[in-house]
Amino acid sequence: MTRAGAAPGRRLTCAVAVLLLGAAGRPLAAAETLEVREVAHGVFVHEGRPLSVNAQGREDIANLGFIVGSRCVAVIDTGGSAAIGAALREAVRAHTAKPVCFVINTHVHFDHLLGNGAFLSDHPRFLGHPQLPAALARSRALLVDTYGAQPQVFASIAAPSTAPGTPPPADIDLGGRRLKLTAWPTAHTDCDLTVFDAATGTLFAGDLLFIGRTPALEGSLNGWLGALDDLGRERVRRVIPGHGPPTTDFRQALAAERSYLQDLKATVQAALAAGQSLPETLHQARAPAGGWLLWEENEPRNLARAYEELEWQ
Amino acid sequence: MTHTRLVPGLVTAAVLLTLPPSGTADETPAVGAWQNMRPHLYGERPISESGDELMTIEAPASTPDPAATAVTVHFGEGLEGRVRQVRVIIDNNPSPLAATFTLRPGLALEALDLRVRIDRYTSVRAIAETTDGQLEMRSAWVNAAGGCSTPPSAAPPGTLGEVRFRPSADGHALQVSIRHPNNSGFQIDPRSGDPIPPHFISRLRLLAGDEVLVDAETGISLSENPTLRLRSRDPMPSPLKLEATDIPSQQLFTATWTASPAAGTR
């Protein structure tokens, strides 16, 4: 959910955060089990916490999940630390003895994939967008220095199934249960992937959908609006956003996010039409609207990114 | 005059050769760039660093976009029309000297905006030299990471060398942007996973007739689609011609802006 370089904690702050977590924070022992709930038959979701990417506990801000077929299990996103990944694996083990055959990352951000290493011993296929490996390579320093990524994360994405440019399969079979994978053109990031479980009509939207939390634009504003158009044509009974509560009101969730992104676009277009510079546009940042959480954290960067994209239109 | 032009170029080249690319885990930040550059650029000359009246530098403490961080240098009335050169230095970038602007004598500049890549937390400093040899430096601290290795933006690439002029409503400011990847040499192609070779704008000149208004030596610390904005006490002269030099091709991109009668109040 963060952008590479949004630059929360630096090395020092990061080290301090780790110490705090170990002492008074919310220590996650390796054997702890992540809280999950079954939102549809065989579809389990852990809801991330509505915290800043700078906050203690930021390792647990993304929604994670797994889907159980008759043969095996697919894990969708693994959390923001090795400990979260291990706790997610414990949650899988608590609900099924079937092997984990796929680990799917919806995009490159730390809160969605730093737990990958916990699943290496299961020897799953790691799947992601064709551009995920390159995105991970360029984010490596940030992920290691700021978010404490361990080498296993990079090993998982280096697997042959996620070599650069390798498209994920269009669908995967968990045994009597097929998941449809869609790799999107640049939207939230340049490596967004969604997962649709046809059996229950459940969509794991990754960070193409934020509910309640201010969307974070790293890829393309126009691309994201286009992706929302396409998503709106899908028959979805239940959506698991990247952040925020899962809902059965897919239309309303899409409409709220579209409204935020369209307002952002209109704001920047007006600034450009008035000949305003990027700093002038940032100074006149919009007042928080729509009840979005963490507005101050994401709005300035969204404005900057949108300005850079739209100034050439 | 000629040799002062050469020196920053040499310093840039030397720094490029001696500093490792960013992003390796065992690398120590290049904190000493300014100390190393100062004797080359300014010798032992005194440099004033205080007083918001004459000059300020504005940069976001935590940049919304490390690959395109807006830096604005403001000049107070005491400096307007007296600045002959402005250098912008980003201490911890692989190529710290982001740009050297030589200004037409008498140009009453109120503000100079540019957009830069910030590779890691760093001081960003601007040094102005007046026509009578006074040196003023102001600096700001920017917290960011990865700006030199961020992949090309998602915006459609457009036509290389296409130029956009964006005047302010009052006609006193003009933003000039040139469509160019300005590849730093530290980026990875997200599709192939291969390194992208350096390809950047090395010089930007704005001319009013035969007169050079601004002559900027630039480099890989400028963002993709290099952008420069001037704000002057006086309305921008019109027409203005932009010349941009592409490296390594040495191709010259040119475009001309003419104030529309409707735009601007005078």
C-alpha cells in the first residue's frame, strides 16, 4: 500500500520500531495464529488494521486470505513481516491439513508480501504479475532497509513461476475449485493482480480497491480509473479489498473509490489549467472528504503523482 | 566564464565515476559531497547561509514523490535582478550537482522551480552568486528513498523532445517541461528486468530573441520529463525559445512559446 520511497521510518527508526515491538508492542511469536474468518465457504480472510505505514504494527495493515480447494490451498498475500507470514501459515494449518500449492501476491508493497518466506517450506508456486519481479528488484533496498525484508522474500519471487515477464496462468485449480487471475495494466502500481473465486463469487481485489482508507496512487490515475470501469463489469458477490472491511456491496465500494480518484483528477486538472506549479498545487491540498482514513498521509503524494501524469495530457 | 562552466561538468563526471550506484545494501551514504565540491566550485570564498529575506529554499521534508521532488528557490527583493548564477546540489545523490543556472543580468527572478530525483535522505542546497560576487546558500532536508531507481512513470511516453509551456494566470511565471525519460542509469526496465542506460538532458536554454535568459546545465538528478519554472517580478518576455540538448545523441530539441493575448494581465 505504500509507495516505494514514501519514506516512513529510516534505518534508525526502523531499528527502534523492531525493539519496541519485541518489548511492549504486539509481539508475534512464530507459533502465534493470525485471526481469520471464513467469509464464504472455504474462503478465509484476515482483516488488516487501519494503521499508518509509519505506525507500530504496520506489518499487519493489509487484508490477507486463503482459499481451500479439495486438493490444496491458495494463499493470497502474506503480510508485512516474516512473523505475520508465519502466523498466517499457522492459521491455514488451523483450518485445513491440505498443502499450500499457490502463494499469490497482489502487488509489490511490503504489507502484502514480506511474509512469503514462511511458505517456502511448503514448496508452493509463487504467482504474481509479470512485472512483479522487476518491481521487487527495484524496491529491494527500501524493503530491506525500511521494512526489514528477509532474503527469503526475494528467493520466493525469484522462483521460475515468477520470472520477469512470465504471465501468471489465467486460472489455477485447487481441486474442484478454480481461481481466475487477472494481471492489470498500471493502476495502483505497475504490478496489480486480482484473484476471483468463481465458486463463491469472491474477488480479492488487492490494492485496486481501498475501503475506508485513502487510496494510495503509485501507478497511473487514468489506469486506475480504467481498471475500476473493467472491475465494475464483473459479477462479484463479495469483495476483499486490499485495505478495509470486506463487503458484499461491491458497487458501492467501487463508486466511493471512483469518486475519490475522480475528484483528485478534477483538482489536478484545474490546477494545471490555472498554470499552477506542483508545489502550489500541493499547498492548496484538498480538505479531507468522504471520511477516508489517513488522508494526510496519502493525499499529497496522490496529488503529486496525478500532477505528473496529467500535465502531459 | 568559460572555465567556470567547465568545472561543474568535471565535478559531475568525477562524482559519477567514483560513487557506486545506489541501492546496494553495504553502501554508506555520500554525506561529504558538498564538502568535497565546495573548494572546486567556490574555493575559500565566504558563503552566507542565513537570512530568509534574501533567499529561501523550499522542498518537502518528506517528499510525496522521490523521483520527482519539487524544489523551489525563492529570491527576496535584495537579490532580485542581482543573481548571475544558481547551483542546486543534492548531497547524497549519485550525481550531486543537479543543475547550474546562469541568468541574464538584471533578470528579476522571484522564484526558480525544478523537479529532482532524491536517492536517499539528503540536504538539498541552492547557492546563488550575485553579479558582484556575493555567495548565498540555503539548504533544506528531504527525507526520501529510491528516486534515482524509480522506474519510468506510468504516463504514456509521448514524443521525445515534445515541449509544454505552462504560463501562470498573471503571466509572470512560466513552466517549461520537456518530454524526456531523463534516465539516470540507475533504473531497471520493469518489463525486461534489464538496466536502463543513461539518457538525459544536459543543457536547457531559454532565449528571448538572441538574448539568453537562462542557461542551465543539467543532468541525471532532474526528474523524468525535466521541468523548470521561472517566476519573475516582470511579465515573462515573449516569444521565448527553449533549446534542450539530449545526451548521448547531442540532438537539440527546440520550441517557442508566445504569450497568448488572452493570458496574462499585461
